[in-house]
Amino acid sequence: MKPNKLELSSVDGTQLNLEALYQIAPSCFTEVKDDKTGELRHVVNFKTLRQLLGDNAVEDADEMYQFTWPGKQEARREAARPTTKTLRPVVEDSVDWDHTQNLYIEGDNLEVLKLLQKSYMGKVKMIYIDPPYNTGNDFVYDDDFAVSQDDYDLFAGDVDELGNRYRKNTDSNGRFHSDWCSMIYPRLMVARSLLAENGVIFISIDDREADNMIKICDEIFGENSFVGNISWQKTYSPRNDSKGIPAEKESIIVYGKNEGWMPKKLERTEDMNSKYKNPDNDVMPWTSDNPCAPGARTHQGMVYAIQHPFTGELLYPAVSSCWRYQQQEMLNHMNGWCEYELRDLNDEGQRAKICGIDEKEVRRRVKAIVLKNSLEESRIAANKILQRGQWPKFYFTKNGKGGIRRKTYLENVEGRMVTNLWPYIDVGHTDEAKKELKALFDGEIPFDTPKPVRLIQRMVEISSENNDIILDFFSGAATTAQSIMQQNSLGTNGENRRFILVQIPEKTNNKYRNLCEIGKERIRRAGKKIKEESPLTTQNLDTGFRVFRLADSNFEDVKKASAEYNQSQLDLFLNNVKSDRTDLDLLFGAMLSWGVQLSLPMTSEEVDGKMIYSVNDGDLVACFANDITENIVKAMADKQPLRVLFRDSCFARDDAKINVFETLKQLLDWSEEEAIKNIKVI
């Protein structure tokens, strides 16, 4: 539960602080009953807040009205717990490494999300996830509390290359639902921090955990950020052998980063446009619309009479309604038929009935729009307009003898609204999804539960613009990547939405080693297919991706085992980089730590036999070679970098490090403070 949205204009500093806190951490608010008044109040659960801030010493929170399960406190702590892991570039698996802005990351998504926080916090426009549905046989998760077993676990696929143990969440597990909640909760907490302020998350889920998912999202995003529960018609032919009631739909839960998120309108259909006609030979097709709007009581100045130019009848808005426009604007429209004027009819009694109030309360001296000349003269003038065509915006039905209506022009209407019912005819179904995979993989279907491209493409269409970043951290068969590339290809000049996909390398039972191999291959094949089908509009389409793999830290863990160090430990202090790590490993690890996006372009240059790396045309310049020369330092300074990075072993002595620092400071005209901030050593 959470409090109502607070008014930012309030001068109450406590309320302002509560509002700011709720924007950051809505899950730390809860509902309590006031002992004196009996009313429900929303207050901060400070134990929960401390856990969110990483205080692991906090005891479990007191019981109160809330959604909870065994392990929730630890799940919350896990979201705040930092990670020491890193992401290693895998250039050989990548496509168009030097130019692409897309990322594919292999590894446990919770660790990956934490690593992405510095670089992508507040920068992701849309998140789509299709997490495990907890069916009892398809939910694999990181079991941090289990003791590692022998090599059989690795062979069986229960342990990954990093030694993390994974297991199936079968329905025989006594913590069946609790474990699922503990898995999804910290991931969503970290994911929320990556969303832009106007960002949105779409979550596919079935009936087993849909209710729990909504409760969790209410805590993490806030109840007021709930956008909708979309019913996707996933099948066109339910199985006859299904038990109970066959499932024809799945849920897509939608939450904004903040309340008030609205989807973009969809393109109008031909059927919708066919309702717009042109019976009066107007400049544009139009349709008949209501001349009134609700709100008579609060818009009494827009409740008045309009005299009919053909019958002389006084027309009023419907009960509880008012005209669409103020008197002067309506007068201008009516003058399109014949001459009108404003006149006080002393009709407060009639107007009061329409407003639903006592005559004494109705607004006085609201004038009517009446004929300036006689009814006969007015009728003759209006009839000429009726026969000529191109009638005014407010017209009269039944060849001038009926009531008043309003024209709405086709050019002025927006697209169609997004509803919470998505039929398969619009966004595809599960059979279509399998056929799409089959077409890409030469007749094979290497993934059992894919989503159709059109389904995710619809989400991309209504929630993102060119150059936006879209994240999927349960990427499965990488349908999201294909959907984004497909949507980008529809732009006239090509659009450049960027994707970040994350997938644990879960073992598969086909010729592909794991799900990551399927996902990467799907992107390669889909990108090639899209370009072949639309060669003129996809010349600049980014169908590449950089591959990164989650790994332990690039550095050895140097600990003081005793009062004195042996020689090997001293060597580690001088050079604690692991022996299998490359310059690119160090560079991208530093980029993560520094908050630099992993998709930025990178170049390299050789000076005095040493490699200099430049990220985003000099935003970050690095060199990791031994024995840095003066020429190298000058070449780095020539790039006018924002940040400079070295490896500690680049310098044989401390005075050499100081000399380089001072040289760069002078060449770049940096102050002491700027140099300390922007020159780093790893």
C-alpha cells in the first residue's frame, strides 16, 4: 500500500520529503491504522527503507498489512547488495562490433542489471520481460543458498561456468511461490532504477503468478503507476484435451516509472476512416459528432440557447451538458448560416434545469445566440448555404429540419486508442511465433515458448521513439531484438532504437548449447532477413550487436592473510589483473565503473608500439601498456579526452605516475581538482 500523491507546491517540508522519497522508493511505504481516529494512514516503514539502503543488520520488519512471503526481506537486501562481477566483451560472437549500438549480455540478469546501473540509470525508455511462468518445470534460478555439488552438477546443467548453482523450481518445492517471488522482486527493483522518468515496463505473465506480479509491482512502482493489465489472445485454436477451462489469453502487466504514463496512439484503420464522408462537398471528409460536452454545472457560461435558423426553435444543450465552445466562438460558427446576435432572454430557469441546480444558483446574464433578422429572412439565407454546400462546423440534420450537430474532420482526429484487449489478428499468436522461428532456423523450432514478433513490436510502437533504449532481461529466443529491428525498418529514413538483451546461458536439449546461442543466432538471421526484404529502406539499419559475458572481477582478490606478505602477494599488489584478461576486458570493466555506456564507438591507435584506446571520439582515452612514453601521453592529450585511464603497471615507479599526471594536467589545461577527478589508474 502507498500514500496518495502529495502536492509538490505544499510548503510543508515533511510532505515534500515524503513525496520525493515515494518517487525513489514507493515500496517502503505501508498502511497503518490510527489508534485514536481509526483512520488508515500511509507511513514510511523505516526498516524496509534501511534495507533498501543496504543495511543488512536490520531485523525483519514487524507484521502489518502488506504483501509478504518467506524470503522477502532477503530478496530486498539482495537488490541493494553490490556486485563485484564484471562484463567481458566477446568480440568473436558479435556482429558489426565497431558500429553497432545494440548489446547482448550472457549471464544472471540480477548481476547484470546491477552492473548496468551506473551507465544506464534513468536512460531506458521501455522494458519488456517474459519471465518464467513458474509452471513447475521451466523455472530456473540462481540458488545462492545451496552448497556447490560435484562436477555432476556442471554436467547436468545445474552449475554454470562461474560456479553458480541453478535448479528447477518444481511444484514439489515447499517454497514454490515464495522462491518465484524472491527471484523476480530484486530484479524488478533494480530494473526500475534503469527506467527513464517517462519510461514503462511490460511484463508477460500467465494466471499462476499474475496476481503476485501485480502486488510486487504495486510495491516497486507504486499503485498509481499501474497502467493496465492487457489480455493478449495468444491462441486461435484452444486444445480440446485441455483440463478445466482452456487458456486463450495471457496477461501483459504494464507499469510506468511514474504515474500518468500514456501510450502513443495507433495508426487508424481503413474501417475507422471509412466513417468519414463528405456530403456537403467540404474540403475534407468529416463525421457527425456531439455538439455538447459534459460539465454544465461547472461551465455555466457555456449553457445558453441557440436559435434554429430554419425553424426558429431555441436549442439548449442536453441535460448536464454544455456547448463545446464559449459564446463568441459559437456565434462565429452560427454566422456562417445567417446573421446572429447575442441577447439576454432571462432564461435562468431553463438553464438551471440543464445545470441541475436551483434557479437562484445559476449564473446570471448569460446571453443566447439568436437570429438578428426575421425568421423568414434567416431561413432564406441559411437555405442558400444548405444548398451550396461546405456547411459551417455546426450544422443541422435532416436537410435543415433536424437538431444541431458538430463536424469532426478526419485530418484533425488522432490515431486509435490502445485498449487492454489485444486480439491475435492484430499482434499474432503462439503458432505464428513458432512459425517465425521455424522460418529463420531452416525448419527447426529451437525454443519452445516464443512470443510473436508483432506482439512485442506493438509495445515498441506505442512506448518508444527513435534512439530510445529498450531492455529485455529475460530475452529467451531474442524476439525483442527482432521486433525492434523490424520496427526500426519501418521508418522512412531508418530509425535507431537500441536494444539491451540479457539471458542466462540455460542449457537446451537441441544442437545449440544454451539459450544464448539460440538468441544470438536468431538476431543474426533476423537482421539479415530484414535487410534482404527491404534493401532500400534498411541501408543504415543497425542489425549488429556487441556480446558481453558476465564474469568474476578482472582483478585478483588480494587479502592480508597475516601480519607479513609473502612475495607472491606483493606481486599481486603491483599487478593484480588476472592473467587471462585483455585490454578490452579492462577497458569495458572501467567503463561500467565510470558509468560509460557499453555501446559507444571505440577506436584504437598504436603509438611507440603501445595501443591507445579511444571511446566515443575521446570521451574516454585509455592505455594499459607498460612503460608509458612521453609520445603516448601527448597522443592521448591530443584527443582532448574527458577522462583518462591507465593500468597501475604502466608505471615502473611512483614518480613516473606523478610525471604523467602533471604532464596531462598541463596539456589539457586542467585544474588540480579536474585532474584528480578525470585521470584514473586501475
